Amino acid sequence: MSELTDQKAASLAVIAAAETLEALDAERVAALGKKGWVSLALKTLGGMSPEERAEAAPAIQAVRADIAEAIASKKDALEAAALEAQLASETVDLTLPGPDLPLGSVHPVSQVMDELAEIFADLGFAVATGPEIEDDWHNFTALNMDESHPARAMHDTFYFPDTVPDSAASSTAEVGHKNRQMLLRTHTSPVQIRSMKEQGAPIRIIAPGRVYRSDSDATHTPMFHQVEGLVIDRDIHLGHLKWTLETFFKAFFEREDITLRLRPSYFPFTEPSVEFDVGYANEGDRRVVGGHGDEPGHDWMELGGSGMVNSRVLEFAGLDPSEWQGFAFGLGIDRIAMLKYGMNDLRAFFDGDPRWLSHYGFSPFDQPTLSAGVGARA
Ligand code: PHE
């Protein structure tokens, strides 16, 4: 029995002196492992008489419990010390600069759409949207361009081979084979129809988005961007249209000396119709918007079409033309983006070249606001 006491004392000394978890584990194996001295002592119980065993067993079990407990508490102490040491060596310096992560940039078209939304929101306009895959009824017929209308030919429309079933139409006016022909919308004007049908009047919306025409050169791409504007109320007239466009362009180009010229024109969905031009000057090879187009060194540039919404369009959209009237305009977004930010090839807009984007793009952290400047450049 005294041999066991000696072994226990020796083992407890080794445990107490262990400086690493490895050393401690080696002692655990030496004592409690299958061939450890505690296990061997337990095996001797088998050869004892019942009386001897009754005396020896509790003593050996007690030794085993003491050793196991000593190992467990030493293990806790060693682990705590290891954690302590790790925390001390791995202090985080919060004053260090963060790693330089690659950051994308906002495409000028998206930037300009945000600027538009910001400026028009200030004038009380909400943003409306409509589908790019449109049906013929919304893109043409409801805009007073029936099947035989010559203006349709000007649109170079991309048609889909399919028509959708009459059951997809929301009113009987929209049924019929030609009306159900699907196409890529050629302008944002069908959003006028959808907004009037959905919201009724009064109405004050802009609808920015993609439009498609089968056309391609340095100033035309098969996909481009327009913003539609629509105001319907009881007493809206052409003066409101002119003021709205002028106010918009002043805010957008961030200069006061914007002169707008309205020229009589024709669109089937407006009556009267006007195209609007702004005065600009050539500075080097850049066109800079501002000033009166008739001044020396200046000229006029057409920016879009507009007019008073044709009463037939109001009827198609379910509004009573004896009660409601208003104006609509359509404006090329890519065009005004090029003018404002000095880009000269429209095709580069849609090439997805990261070098072009990092040069002309905007920081995602610079949100356009009227107070901070809508065209804040990173
Ligand atoms: N939708 C016309 C176009 O794309 C522009 C326009 C919109 C004209 C609204 C008048 C009113 O050319």
C-alpha cells in the first residue's frame, strides 16, 4: 500500500510541475492509461481474497480519483494560461488603416437616373416603372397610333414572334391579335398609359428606363435610356411644362443660365406637340449647355419631345378628357449624361469596360442630393 502512496505522491508532483498540456497528457497515460500504474494496481484486485479486496479497492479507487482530479484541474489551469498568453500576444490595433478593398463604381446612366429622381422628387414627382417587354396596345395603340399609323414606322421596333393570349389583357380594348403582339418597348411612353390606368388622376410621375430600337451608330445604340414625365390635373397647361423642364435642366446642369426653346412638332399622343431644345456653346470639342442658342458662338440642341396629352390617349387610359388634362415629355437620358459629364461616344456606355467605368463612374458613397449637389463627383 505504501508503494501506491509513493507512486501517487510522485505522480502528483509530476502533474504539478507539468508546464505543457503535452507533458500533462503523458502523465495521464502513465497513471490512468491502460498500462498505467493505477490501472495495473486495479488489476491486482482480481487475485485477492474478498477480505483483502474489500480493504484495497476503495484505497486504489481513491488514488485514481485524486490523480484524475489533479490532472483535470491542472489542465484547466494550463488552458487558461494558454488563452491568456494568446490574448496578450494578439492585441488588435483599432487605429490601423483598414485593408484597401476593390470598390466598384456607379455607371453614369445610373447616376443620372438617381439625379433625375432626386430633382423631380423635389417637384413632387413619384418614380413609376413599366415592363420592357411590352404589348403593342400599350406601346402604340393606346398612344393613338393604331395599326396603320405611319409614325409606327419611325420606331424600328423589335417584335417578338409570339402574341400573348387575350386573357392576359386587362380590358376589352386591349384584345385582338395585333394588340397582343409582344415587343421591346420603343419608348417610355407606355408607362403613361399604365400609370393613368393604375392610379387614375391627378398624377405626377417620371418613368426612367431602358427602351429599344433597331438602330446603331456612334450616337444610337439598339438599347438606350429615356425618362418619361407625366402630369395630369385639372388646369395643367403648356406653361407648366416649360417651367418644369426649365427648372429641371437648371438643377441638373447646375447652372442658372439655361434657355429652353419649344418648337412645334408632331407626336400622335400629344396635341399640341413640341420638341424642346437647350442653348449650348462649343468649348473645344465639348458641348457645354447654357446660354441662349441664338447668341454668337451658341446653338440649339434638341433634347426631347413633349406636349399636352392627346385627349384620345386620356380616353384610352380611362380618364375623362372633359375633366382632366396635362402634359407629357420624353427625354434621352444617355444624351444628357454625355452632355453633363463630357463623354462623346454612346457605344462606350454599354461596352462594360472597367477602365471606362473607373474613369467616368461615380462613387457609390456619393448619393446625389439637392443640398450636396446632384452631380457630386468622387
Ligand atoms: N415617346 C416620344 C419619343 O420617344 C417622346 C415623347 C414623350 C413625346 C412624351 C411627347 C410626349 O420620341
